Amino acid sequence: MSSRPAGAWTPGLLALMCAWIPCAQSAETATKKSLPPLEQGVIVVTGLPSVIESRVPYLGDAPPQCIDFSVSVIGKSAPELHITTVAVANARLRELPSNSTEACNITGKSAPRSIFLHDVNATERRVRLFIPSESFPRRAQGEAAKLLLVKLDSPPSEQALLLLRQNPEWQNLIVWLAGVVAPLIAAALSYVIKTAYDRRKAHNESAEAFRRQHATDLADFFGNLYKSTVELETPDEYAKTLERELEAKGILGTLDAGQLDRLRAAVRANDRRLVGNILIHKFPENSEAIRRAHPGDRLR
């Protein structure tokens, strides 16, 4: 078993250590370079949202948007700081005193498109960004924009913005109605229509079953008692007799509410032709017997 003197290293291990040390040093150097040194001054922006929305009221045009934010420089102060916007049409900027109550529309009328702040240090400076309503895009995905801050001794600092235009309130109301109320109304109408259809279907099935079960009695009624009532009874006796017999034979129970009201009105008005037409429509299998009871009427 061989022994190696202390401090003796293989050429491969030495090469590996020599290769690793410069890499570690270069990585540390790159990390340091990626961080802006405080000696150059770091621009800090607070209070500026990344998404700015324009809200459209029920009536009228959308108002402009004014966003107040703060700017400062940590570390070395900036003798001059240029602030402007990119891809924001007709935007305006103004430095405001801390106690300013200037209205948004006043800023839009008098403020410049870009500003220069002098002697900017760690003390926050209040700045207003004015964006007119026409700068907000109409497409749903919005419009990307930037706030650009430039110092002479360092690369520009960018603040990404997204401009969005909300739908007008009345459009939101329509969407809500279409999405919530309309389905409820449709469901209610569907229920009413289905209920009426089921009720009518059940009534028709019941009337058809009645005609099948009482076919002989109906044929005898229309061929005899109905015929003699139509031909012989006076107007007063006709109404009393026919309404009583129609009820007794169960014929009135086969009519829906509208048909029943129409038949009773015709009977009481002594309109024998209309009575015959209603009965032929409801009892087509007895149409010949009903026609024979009305020899002078042209029943349909």
C-alpha cells in the first residue's frame, strides 16, 4: 500500500481547483455588477399601479384618469430626473406640492407631456400622471405602455403600465341581464308553456277517452234529442233544454275554458248554427248526425 506525502496533489485535482476559483469569482463579480450601486442612486417609484382602468358611466363620456405617485432616489441624489411616458397618447405629467388639491381636468389642460425634476434625493416627490379617456384602448386585452425615468449617470428606469377600458355601466347591466335574468325568464316561460301544453294534452286525452267510452250514447244523443231540440224548441226552451242536456251527457266537461264559454254564449244567444259548428269541431265522429239537425244551415 503506497502513501502520498502531505501536500502532494494530482495534476487533475489542481486543474479542477484552478478552473473553479475564477468561475466563482466571476459569478460573484457579475452579481455585484447586476445590482445598481447606491453610489449611482436608485430610482424608487411608489403608488403607481401597474394596471390603470377607465370606467365608463351610464351616460356621457368616460372621464380622464389622474394617478398621483411618488418618486425618490436612494443613494446618490440625481441633479436632474427626466420623466415621460411611452405609448400613452396625450398623457400629461406634473410635479405637485404635497398639499396640492388640483383638479384632474386642470392638470390635463396645463401640464406638459414630460417633466424634469431637479435635485431628487430620498425625499419623495409627488408626481401626477394625467391620461385622457381617448388614450384607453377599446380592445379587451388593453394597451401596454411605460413610464420612463431617465438619469444622466445610469440606464433608464421603466415602469410597465397596462391601460384597460371597462365596458360602460349600461353594457355591464345588459350583460348581467343576459347572463342572469334572461335565463330565469326563459326558464319561467318554458315552465309556463310546458305546464299549459301538459294541461291541454291531458284535457284532450281525457276528452278523447270520453268520446270512445260514450260513443253509443253520443250517437243516440246527437241523432235524437239534440236534433229535436234544434228543430222544435222555441228560443227560450232551446237554451234551457240544450244547456241542461249537454251538462247531463258530460259533453260540457270535454271542452276547455275558451270553448265552454263560447258554446254557452252561442246557446244563450240562440245561435244554433254556431252551436252546431262548435260541436262538429269537438265531435267529428258525430258530424253527420249534427248536420242532419241543421238542414238549413251550412255547417263547416
